[in-house]
Amino acid sequence: MNPSGITFKDVGDFGVCSCIGDCFLDTCSNAYSAVFCTPDTCILGAACSNAPRSLETLTLYDTGRVGLGVFTTTDLDVGDVVGENAGVLSEYDALVDGQPAGALKYNSGYTMFYNTKSANKKYVYVEAKACGFTTRFLSHSCKPNAAFVEVRNRTSVKVLVRMIDDVKAGAQITVNYGKERWFKCVCDVCWTVEAK
């Protein structure tokens, strides 16, 4: 959702990819250029692995330790896009020295900042607490099997979740939240180490 009408600078036309069968990360000119496929830019009509979508094979389960987690009901391969991290877009000015603490963005635990600034040269974040896709429930792991990837197409910016490891049906999909975590890590790696 973009209630504020935030716009981004046009990155230009990358043309139509010439993929056969699917748009793989290592063969698709769009994917290689960090451009997501759309019906206008994909020879396959964006019915491919490089198009923003949420797989219907993702399901939520209570992990017992870290709350809801996202699991797959089918095998997934490196490079597969499993979904888009979506929510409400907002923009703000850069932080400045002496700014009151109340002016800082509250992190709901579902907030993600874009690397790309808006056309107004402001910072942009997506807040997925109240709305979004299944991917907003991805759990953190210090050894993830998926990653958040920022991609563009003309004036659109999206954050997709792309697999970085092959997984079998039944696996939990995890991402690394980065170094600025607001919680004590209890992912499988850290939980196992702590238990020893």
C-alpha cells in the first residue's frame, strides 16, 4: 500500500528478457540486473521465478519457541522467489543530530527500510505489522535459507524473498534480520549453542 503516493526515480527500460522455461537468477537478464519481471518486461509474461508473488505453498505454523514461522509444502531451489515483503510505505527525512527521541521511527518488529531513497530523496520504509503477505512472519536465523532482496522495475521498488539454499517440503523459511536486532536470538543455531 502506498497511501502517501511515494514515488521513485525511473531506472529506465531494461527491455524484455529472453528466458526459456523460467527466469532463473543466473540466466535472466532482468534477475541479473536486480529488476523484477512484469508482463511487459518478461517473455514469459511474468509467470516466472523472478516476478513478485507469494507462493501458495507457504504456510504458517507455531514454532513453539519464536512464535509463528513460515514453512514450505514443496521443495524450493536456490533463486526461487517465494514472496514479496509488502506493507504500508512511508518516507521520512534523514536523522539529524539533536533530534528528539520521539521523532525516531518506532520499530514494530515488522519494519524494513529500503536502500533506495524516494524521488524526494527521503528514506523509505515498509511497515508490515497490520498488512502484508505471509512473508512478514519469516523468522530470523543466523544461518538463513532465504534473503531479502531489493529489486526495481522502472519507478517501482519491491523487496522480494529469494531462496539462497535449496530446501525440501516441510522446511521452515528463514532470513537474517541483520546486526541491529531488537531481541535475543533464539534461532536453531543459537538455541543449540546456548543449550550446550
